[in-house]
Amino acid sequence: MTTWTFLTNHAHVLLCVARDPGIRLREAAAEVGITERAAQRIVAELVEAGYLTRSREGRRNRYQVHDELPLRHPLEQGHDIGELLGLLRPESSR
């Protein structure tokens, strides 16, 4: 089994949130294979950078992905988050 992947944990958490905007961070952490604390930090960074908006629904958080925003690395210039998420969503929802 390999120990590296092509996408970062930030991309993996963002993908989990895009697939289920009401996901609990403990569930996202389990899917990604990181700690809940790491998932919380990643979501806080994504919110701070404007890629996610967090709102409360009762006792739970709900997230909105701003998929029109650009990818951050210079090699990815001209591409947005929506393109990446579109490639990675399940076949059934394409």
C-alpha cells in the first residue's frame, strides 16, 4: 500500500463537505484518515480563506462550498475549485 496520494488533506476534506454539506467533522476525519482536530483546523482554514461558509442549523454546522474560487497553486492558475470537485464527485451525480 502506498503512503502518499495526489490530493492534500485539504482537498479531501473539501470533497467530503461538498458531497455532504451537513457532514460532521468526525465523519469527514474518518473518511480522510486524519484526526477530528486536524479536520477542524482544515475547515477553519478553508472558512478563513473564503472557500467555505459555515452556518448553524440547530446544533449542527452546515457548510457551503464556494466552488467558483480559484485553486491556489500557480500551476493550477485558471482553474477553480468547482472543476476539481466536478471531476471527483461520484459517477451517479454527474
